[in-house]
Amino acid sequence: MRFQPSWILESLPAGEVDSLFLPLAPRAPSLLWFKRRGLRIYANDPVESRAMLLRALVQNQGELFSEENRRKFNQVIRKPLDLAMNPFRTWEDRPFSRVQLDYLFYWREAALEIPQASQRELFWAAAWQVMAYWLGLARQGQAPSLAPEAAMALMLDRQKDLVFAGQEPVYALNLPLAELGEEVEAGVFLLPLPFPEKGRPETDLEVLFHAWFRGAGDLLAARTEIDQARRGWIQRWDAPPAFPDILRKAGHARFAVVTWSGSDLPPRFHEETVADPFRRAFAGFFPVSTVRCKAASRHEDDYDFLLVMKRAATSGGAQASASG
């Protein structure tokens, strides 16, 4: 999904947004735009590997990976590691090379020796960036120009541009969706709506990283775990999300925003199938709504959507009714 913070903020009244609550956060770096603008952020991800990235890159108020840890943990592997000991060995050439698998095994095990949780998570976040770099090249049929340890060093350097102290705090949460509080104090309830995953798991960075983070090579199990964590909050064409559960998490937000991307289907289908059911489900609390759409490609049916809903001036009775 193409998550576009500037479009979201521009679609809300100027000066009326100071805080955001995301029950299902997008990729961690995409929230930095909000952080740079001094917004308070409550970002939750029920998937542990993704919540870790939120802590390392967004909640982090300026801590970088130490030079001492760089020297200790970003080592060159001189001899091939025992492939039989590598939990990711089934990934060889699907999509990573043997050398890359050695480093993935080493980096994960080495990080477990870092005593400080924040430093360990920065190292893991850099490994996620390296995996993204390798996967992107693999999709293009290209070999990386950087040696693995050089790629890791580059990603640790890039964290200097990602990690910074914000004007307002960021709260990175890792809670099951059912356990999220229902009295959110944020001004905007923002839901990047997930759709069922397509394609092969060995080409999906989210699935690969989650499996790596877990220390297991079973990609189907990793995808199942991710889907289970989001159960009830995924938009399927044959069944809607669990609207009552989602609505309860909107708390006292003045605005509820749902954003998603779609391809191969016309905008009217998305409005009728996705936007209109959300509008009906939220109408008792957020009676004023607008759907926005823009083309992502001039040559294909590829669009981005934004549903903005505004809370009624008084909705205490409706809130009590729905909660019951």
C-alpha cells in the first residue's frame, strides 16, 4: 500500500490535528513525516517484528548504534558458515544467495549478544533495511554492488537521517488488536487498511523479515502469524472487516481516516465495496464523510483512496449504545 502522510494531513482541517492513533501502523519510516511536523503519535502493530521497527526508528528520540557495537558486531565472515545450522537455509536462491544467508544467520545471532534492547533493535532495523536492498535487487535480477558488511554499515549510517528527537513523543505499541484501549485521546484515528497478501512469500519483505526475526525459515507460518494478528481488520472482497471492533477503537477522535490502495478495479467498485460500508458503520459517530481518489498510474487501473469521516458535535448517546 502507498501510505501518503502529506495527502492525509492536507485532507484534514488546517490547525485541527495535533495527534494521531494508528491501530495498525504502516511501515515505520512512513510515520517520520508526521513526527517531523510535531504531531503526537500512538502507533500500534500487533506483529512483533513490525512493532520493533516502530520502536527503533520512530519512537526513538535520537539514539544511534554505537561505534563500539559497530566494531564488535558488523564483522566480515571469512569462512562459510555451516549451512545445516542455518535456520534460513531453505531461502537459498529464493531469494538470497548463500553468502547473504550466512550474514543473515550471523547478524541475528550476533544481535542477541547486545545487552541493551534499544541497541539490539537498531541493529535488527539495519538488517531489515539490508534485506529490503537485497530483495529489491533480486526482483530486478541484479547482484548487489556492496559486500554484506558494507551494506550493513551503509544502513547504520542512514539511521542518522531517520532517527531524531521529535517535538512530541511517539508511543510505539505491540498489542493484540482486541487489547487496544477504547478511550484514545488522539485527534485522528487513522487506519491504513490491509488487504489479503498476494504473491509468493519469498518475495514479500514483511514475511521474510518476520520469519527472520522469529529465527525460523518457514515463510508460510510467518504469513499465517501476520494474518492472524490482523484478523478481523483485513478488507476482503467476500467479507468486510469487523466494523464494530474497529469502531470501538476510534475512542474520542474527532476524525476517522481510512486509507488504502487498489489496482485492476475501477474507483467506483472501491467506493461501493470499501468506502460505503465503512461510512454506514461509522455514521452514528462520524456522520460527515468524504472519499478522495487519485490515480497512481496513467496506464493502469491503479489508485489510492482516502476516506475522511468527521465526528458529530455530540455523540455521547450513540457512543454508549455502540459500546454496549
